[in-house]
Amino acid sequence: MKADCANCFGLCCVALPFAASSDFAADKAAGTPCGNLRTDFGCGIHARLRESGYPGCTVYDCFGAGQQVSQVTFGGRDWRAEPDSSRQMFAVFPVMRHLHELLWYVNEALALPTSRPLRADLRSALDDVRALTRADAETVIAVDVAALRGEINVLLLRASELARAAVPDDKPGRTTDEKQSQKHSRKPSQKTDQKTDRKTGQTSGKTPGKKPRKNKNHRGADLIGARFRQADLRGANLRGALLIAADLAGADLRTADVIGADLRDADLSGADLRGALFLTQAQVNAARGDEHTQLPDTVTRPGHWTA
């Protein structure tokens, strides 16, 4: 599920729209070639995208959908040579990207040792999605992406729960999910100088005779700019969380579920993401990191990260 731009007809540079913003230097309508697209379908400013005002391009990942549409669905016929096929090709591309993203997630779930009880269902889902990626253009366009994602998400969520339940807890006899669902409580008469961060739910300060528990259930939470520096987030549920510009420097994110989490401009300097569940290249590309950030083998260190 890796992008192979050399075998793609520049589909992300044509099919998709973008608006002038901090991510893109100009407006572009869907179906209109980017002004930087060369005749050979390469990018004229690829080596200096960020400096040229196009950082949004550097964080995009098609999961290999571009070459699949170009070389398989359309058999190597490009939209310039056959302009009559362009509209259909551009309609297929975003659907194919969804399908390839699902393949990425299902493959990762299958590789988890804890997913043994789900193996048959996951393999069946994998076969079904693979068949769709090899179908003709009309079949791909007709896919109900929302419904398909919903069906597969049930399996992915279960795989996540099984993996995170295996993470050691700081208190024997209590599972990760039980720990996440329990809220910190204390008697009203108990003296404390604790302070609670409204965004992260984490506490600071001391409560006599009691060690503060860490809330690790942040599914869908608004954590923009949240402070998680050096936090123990092993087995945390960060599915769909907004972690834009969050401070995750030095955080332990092993076996944390980050599917759909928005990591744009999040600081991952020195963070440990080995084994983070469903982490994608696009998420890593959108974040900031350094030479001390530890990543799983499924993604590569972005060139724009600090040395």
C-alpha cells in the first residue's frame, strides 16, 4: 500500500481540489491540473514543496491508489492521451484511495498477535476489498464507501480492543478499558493541590495517600494544543482525536490506537510510536519529529523532520 508516483498519472495533482491556505499557495478546482504538474506527470517543485507554499502536498498519501487506478483500472491509458476517460478516472481515484486505506488497516490488524480470534473475519474483509480494487471503473465508483468503512471499522475496533487489553496496567486486576472508563474521584474533605487540565483530563499536583490515575480514553476528543509531554499513553484510545499542535514530545504511544487522529503540527520529538495501532504515513508526515522519535517499520521518517 505504498504510493508509486512513477507509475501514476499525477492523479492527486489533478483529481483533487485544494484552496489557498497555509497548506496550499493557490486555489485549484477538482479535475484541473495543478500548475506545477509537468508533462511527464511529475511535480515541478517536488524538491521544494514546503518552501514554495505547498506543505499540504508533502503530507498527502494515496496508499498506492494512484498507480492502481492508472495501471490496473485504466490499463495504462492516461487522461491526457484519452481525455474522454478523464472524468471517470478522476471519480474512481478518491474511492480507490478509501479502499487502499482500508487494506492498510486490515493488513495491520491481521498482523497483530492478539487478533487471532478475528483472523477469519479479517481475511474475508481483506479479500472483499481487494476484489473491489481490481474491479472495473463503474463498480468502483458505485461502492458505498461510508457503509463499507462502517462494516470494517467494527473489526478494526475489536482488533484494537484486544491489542490494548494486553497492555500491562499499573493496577493488577483492572483491564485497560476498565481503567479508561473509570474517572478520578476523591472525598470532598480530602486536602489536595491538584489541578486538572480541561483538555487532557490529566492531573498535576499531589493528593495525600492517593496516586492520580491517567485517563487514556480520548476517542474523538478535542485535544488541540493539549500537553502530553512525557505522558504514558500506552494502550490509549486516540481514535479520531484532534491532536493538532499537541505536545507529545517524549510520550509513550506504544499500542495506542491512533486511527483517524489528526496529528497536524503535533510535536512527536522523542516520542515512542513503535507498535502504535493504525498509524499511517500521512499522519507522520503531518506531524513534527526529530532523530529521537521512534517509529514502527510500516512508516518512514519524513525528510522535513529535524535531525
